[in-house]
Amino acid sequence: MGMNHALVTGASSGIGAATALRLAADGWNLVLTGRDRRRLEELADRTGGRAVAADLTDDDALRQVIDAGRGVDLLVHSAGIGWAGPFAEMEPDRIDRLVELNLTVPMRLTRALLPPRVAFVASVAVVGVRDEDVYAATKAGLRTFAASLRYRGITTTAVFPGAVRTPFFHGRTYDRRFPRMVEPERVADALVDAVLRGRAEVFVPRWLTVADRLHGALPATFHHLARRFG
């Protein structure tokens, strides 16, 4: 593609770290940002990348990341947080922070850099998930944002994984029968491969595409099945 400079957010762990390792193995030059300075610097040593420890919801820190990322060919939005539980029990400040990091920050960072390619780590939750109301809404927003950017000539890729073995589930019991958990490396490979091929969307595992299509074609049927089977 003639592109070799990438900025990866959320690179301290999980899908972001796995994506950074895959890109480095493919010869990309990296700028890595995340909140865990120690883990980020360790990853920078492994990949030869530049570590910029930052809380992206802080304006000064975000400007620092923007300065470090100017001129990149690929921007990977992997930073994000989740929350699960009854919506009425979700504190307002937690709603604000989740929306800010998962949706507002990617918009602001993309606007500042306007790279030729942008990749988003979304979620199969875009179809609506019980007890993850706000999280699902932010990921659906990313999907729409990615689709809209393509009208500007920016090539976008969004990956929609099911449950992934990442810090998102630390301290939580994952008791759903489907989908089974996948490793972050599998998601990273799918994301990078889709970027290289110019694919707009990819689901991990692939069979989740069926759920998305059913949701789009027959939403009432989809939600009936979701309520029944979880």
C-alpha cells in the first residue's frame, strides 16, 4: 500500500497491544498511546514504536497524542471502556466518561489527523445487547461515523468482535453460551487484514455476520430471539 506509519490507541493491553504487535511484524512504524505507562513502554521496546502515555479524555494529553501522530497513514482506534449492568444503576458521570472515550475521542482525534485510513475496534454489541445499553450505543455510533467518513475519501475499517479475552472482562463472569470468547490476537489479525484489503467491516468470529444481517433485515425477529436465548 505504500503506507507504514500508524498510531494505535489503547495499546497498553488487549486488542490494541495485539494490533500493535501485528503491525510491527508487518514492518509498520508505530506511535503507541495508552494509560498504562509501564506496559506501553514495554510494548514500545518490543515493537520499536514511540510510547505516548496519555488519558485521551484529558485535553492536554490528547493534544500531545495529536502532535505525535501527525502524518500517520493509519489511525487505529482501540481505546475504550465498557460497563455492564442495569441501566438505572449506571451513574451519570460513568455514562459521560464512557461516551467521551468510546465515541467523542475517536471523532476528535480523527478530525485532528485526517489520515487516509482509519480503523475502529467496535463490537457485535452494535446490534443491541442486554445490560450494555450505553456501551452498545457508543459502538453503533462508531459504525455510523466510520461509514460517513468514507464519503470524505477516507478508507475506514471497523471490526466487530464478540466476547474477547481482554481486561474488559476482568472481575466479571462471562456466562453467555454464544459467542465464545476469542483471543485478542485473532481480532487484531482480522482487523489488519481487513485494512490491507480495504474492507469496510469484519466480524470476529465471522459467523456473527449472520446475526448482524438478521438484525438489519428482521429486527423484531432478532430481538425476540435475543431475549429468548441471550
